[in-house]
Amino acid sequence: MTTTTILAGSYERFVFGYSLDDAQAGDEAGGEAHLRKSFTIDAHTSSVKSIACNGGYAASGGGDDIIRVFHCDEDGAVADLGMCVGHQGDVRCLTFHAAGGYAPTRLLSGSADGALMVWDVSNNFELVKTMRAHRGGVSSISAHQSGRVALTCGADAHVAMWDMQKGRVAYKYKAPERVEALAFTKGGAEYITQAAQRISSTDVEAGNIVTTFTTPAKVLTFETSGRIVYAGCEGGDVYGYDMRTAAANGAVVRLASAHAQRVRGLVIPTTRLGETFGDSGPTRLVTAGSEGIVRAWDLRTAKSVHDDTPATSIASIDTGARYTCLCAMAPETPPDAPVPKLEPLPARKEGAKNIGNAAKGKGQNKQPQKPKVVENKKQKRGKQPKRPAGFADDDDFEVVPQDNPSAGKQQPSRLDDDDDEDEAPYGKPTHMQKKKKNNNKKARPGVAYEKTATSARRKANKIKPQKRR
């Protein structure tokens, strides 16, 4: 018996949690399955626009510009981890990034304000980076399994590839049609784009379209698993397309009349390592319809695309909620990703100081040496050589005082007070100095002029100002 947690968002601002208890009978069709309601979360003040889950973490984006974050353990307990605030529009898409077999490390979010935000999962979902992605809003996000790049599409009909290490666009192009959703394939060599009634596969390296399919109805959601792409359409049907075949062959499987209305969510349950149940491919599929029903399907019983007989689900639950999005969490919680350990710096050798001297004879580059005081003729006569002010000796790190106090005496500053009688007074102010002072007085009308150090110096030393010419 395997239990998978299914999360669904609704127009009524709630996030519903369901448990899919599945007892599969190997590669044979059939097996018992049961859908039961686990929890309900009052997540947002308006409708839920997007939802994502991975490695025990779940995030929902709403029309209130907020991201709510939760944690679900293997026993079904849910903990509220708070919210992520920063978007200025509806949070339309969310996705977690996780290395193979480990818990997620990043959460990517896109909203109607056109911003793409990156949140650090391991650091209490702190905001790491904000990037301006698309005009009119971000429609969909997909992170590559390596974590180095991510794909986004928006209302401006552009598809952008992002360098997540540098935080900028790697390349961007305008699609022939507005791309509404996209996702990397499992291997990461291709990515799937969905635009109205068209599904395409594009090579990541070359950038050319590999395969294109035309669906009989508008696609509202899709899910990839290996070579098969499952698409939920507006009429309530679910089609499966083999991306290795030619476009003329069309769909290979079909779940006719899976829902009475639109298919709003579609997800394939996976194990902890991201593998689908079954050795020959996915065997289970979960869908959510706008009429308020969540159904589980056995793909081994899917019929031909030309068969109009309504498909039969193996489990279903009716809540009456108007679903908007759907996601599935693996039955096992993966461990946290290991923190890379930095190797300690090698200890400095005792003979490292003589490296520069040894290199001179070999013609190598000279190594920097610490300043040394060399004896000269004056030192032999009993006089100490002059040292710069504040000279520091590397051996004891103590400031060496100056031997001659008068040698390091600085000239009096123009901002010094006139209390020092031993300092020589300045000479008479020049014409340009007086002109500059008058300009400063004119720049501050209505403010009483304060005596500066220069005027105080004149008064103390009885210096008469020059007359104006």
C-alpha cells in the first residue's frame, strides 16, 4: 500500500489535501485505490492561482499577492511555515527545485507584475533574487534538474531561459503563438510548450522544435512522464501523446469524458526519487475538474483515441469546490541536501619566508617581501634613520614611535583653532579667498554668518583685510 498526498487549490481560497491509498498489482491492470480527504487550509483571502509541492514542502500562490508555505510529513500532519511577501500581483506559477533524491533548496515564483523571484528554502524562505521577467505577467516556470537554468513564459509571448547562477537572462525569443505553460522533460534535454491547441517539444541546446502536436480542444494543463505527454483539455478529455512519433500520428491514448467540464489539474504520482510507479512507465494519473471532482486513473486501462466510450476511474472524491490547480507529493520525504564541506587552507610552512630569495637565483618572479630597515652610513655614526609615520613592524605588530618629534609635525590646518600660540599664523587672505567667502554668504540668505577659523585667526594676529579694488 502506497500513500500519496494530493494538493488542490480552488476558487474558494482553500487548499485541499487528499490521500491516495494505492495497492498496485505489479504490471497488471487493476489494483485497489482509495481517495480520502486529509485536511483543508484556509490559505488566501482570494482564489488560489497556483500550487507546488516537493520534498514535504508545499506552497500556494493566490490572488492576494501572497505565497503561503506549508510542510506535510508522512503521517499527514500539516505545519504552517508562514508566507512570502514581495509580489505586486497574482502569483500565477510556482515551482520547487531539488537535486535528485534530496529535499528542495529553491522556490521560484512568478506573478502578474512580471517579476520572477527566487526564495531560499533552507534559510526560512528568504528572498534571494528578484528579476524582471515578462511584460504583462509570468505565466509558467520550470526549473532544470541541474538548478543552473530555468524557463519562463509570459503574456508578452516570449520564452526566456534564465541563468540562475548569475541571475540574468541567458536568451529570450518570441514564440509564434503565446505560450501558456512549459516544462522541462525528465532528462532535461528538451522542454515542452503548450499554446492554445498546440503542444511542442523543443531541443534545449539547438533551440529547434523537435515535434509538434495539434489537440482537438484547447489544452488547459499538461504533465510529462518520459516520452509521453498527457494533456487535459477544455471539453473534459485527457489525451496522451508520444513525443517520439510523427505529428501526423496524433494521440496514442485517450481518457474520454474524464470530467464533465474542464480539466483544471493533472498530475502523475511519483516516488521519492522522482520515478513513476511501474517499470514500463506511469500507471496512475490524477485529475481535477472544474465541477469539483478529483479522480484517479489506471493508465493501463486507457483506451484508443478513436474510442468514445467514457473511461472508468479507479477512485474519486467529490467536494463541490471549483478547482484551479493540482499537485502531488511523493510518499516519502527525502533527506536534506548535503552541505558542501570546504577544505581547510594548508598551513604556512616555516621556510615560506625564504621563497623569494631562493627564486632570485633561478630567474623566477620575485615574491613580495616585508619592509626591512637596513643599516646605512648615518646609522653607523650613531644617528637613527627616519621612519615614516605609523610604521608597523611585522614581527610584533607594534607601532614604532617617531624618533624626531619635529620631523613629523604637520602644517596647521585652515580649520584649526587659534589657541595654539606656537604655530605660525597664516598670511593675509588673497582676493580669491575673500571672493569665495562672499559667495558662500550670498548662497545662504537670511542666515547669520558665523565666524570661521580664518576670521578668528585674523583677529587674534591683528591682520587687516585688504580693501576691495
